[in-house]
Amino acid sequence: MIFTPKQAFRTRKTALLFLLTILTVFFYTQNSAAQMIAPPSNIEPNHCRIVGKIVEILPVKTTKNATRPCEKYPCQARVQVLQVLGTGVGFNTPLSINKNMTVKFAFTLQPTQKLFPELNQALPGLATGDKFQADIQQLETMGKQASSFTIFTYKKQE
């Protein structure tokens, strides 16, 4: 096919415009994806920041000579993940919205003012149905495929 100079110029102009459009879309989507994946810098490694809701408080495994707080008060609960706000480096378990997971609360689900007076900030305690924001720590368990999850502090939401 033979092009006249006018047709060749139009074809090159169209090709250049098409290429410029494709490059613009490509760089825009790359930048957007990078912003979505980038974790907030204030989340510790192996932690995930969530908004959750207590679905069920698991029973305490009591013993006759209970001395530790988790032997006297509930420390484990089923938590519904309402939002994932970000993850720290090394947190490699994807959390699904509206799915339930078992979580250990390091300082029990009770108010901590009397139980742990040495804490810098007393925790208000959580009950079934309460919503909260927390950083969940993922711990690899030796000999098990599943990770365990622990919450040390939280902010109760109204």
C-alpha cells in the first residue's frame, strides 16, 4: 500500500496519539496500584490494623490453681473483621472482610485498670457485639500450619 505524504502524516499522528493514550493509562494505573498496596508506615511488622466486632467470647479454660489472668478471665474471642486498615511488613495472612477469626487478647477481655495497674493506658474491656480498632499480631506457631493472632491494645468504638 502506498501512502501519500498527507495520509502518512495522519496515520503517524493517529498512532502517536494512540501510543500516548496507552502510556498515560499505563502510568496512571501503576501509580494507583502502588498507592493502594503501600502499607501505612506506622504499623509494626507482622501486624495488621483492623476494625473488628466481638462475635463470641470463648470460654475460659480454668484450672484449680489458676494464677494467670487468662486462667481466670476470658482472653479469646471470635472476631468479625469489619475493615482492614493496613498491614505491616511480614503480615502474610490475608484477612477477609466479614469473616470471623479467633484472636487472643493478651490482657484479657476484662477492663484492665485493676488487673494490670502497670499498663500505661487502661483498656476498657470488650463484650459480645462491641466494635474496636486494633493491631493484630500474627505469630507463626511451630508444628502448625495456621498462625495465631494476638491483640495487645485496642480502641473501643461507639
